[in-house]
Amino acid sequence: MRRTLTQQQHRLDRLLAALERVDLLIVDELGYLSFSRAGAELLFQVFADRYERGSVLITSNLPFGEWGTIFQGERMTAALLDRLTHRCHIYEMNGESYRFRESMKSKADKATKPKK
């Protein structure tokens, strides 16, 4: 059964209200999946609504210069980055991936382990 537009809007309003009550919103791997224009606008709305009212932690493998591909436009990206980078801490980590290192270590351990 398809939801009506009113039902979808009510559900979205409830989700946005719930997100407003969260002390820390964590968005992991921003840019890993692409968004439709509507999805990008909705995420922009979430971030903009939290501006100076709630904490946000974002992880991404993309440099800021490539965020235009996430938010499908330079204007929306510039407005978002203006809000996100105001009064923030940016930690840039360019080291080896922990998951990759552990995966390689696990494979090496299996290769050296004697077979029964």
C-alpha cells in the first residue's frame, strides 16, 4: 500500500523533531552514498536546523572541495560548509585505515598459522 503525501510528510516531521532532541548527531561516511536532489536538500535542512543548536559529528573520505558532488550544487554546498565550519573543530586524518590494517593483519595471521 502506498503512503499518501500527507502521511509521508507527517512521518518526516516526526523524524525531524526526533533529530532535534538528539544531543549529538553523528553522520558517518558522508559521501559514501550519493543522494538524490531531494535527499541532499533534506540533509541540508537537517544540518541547517542544527546550526548553533545541536552538535554534529561528520566523517567523510571526501575533501570539502568534493562535497559539491554530495549536495549536487556549489551554492548549497557553500551554504552548508559555511554553517558546518563555523565554530567547529576539523580533524584531518590521512593515515592508514585502521580497518584495512586489521584486515591485513588477520590475513597474515591466517597465512602463517599451521593447518591441522
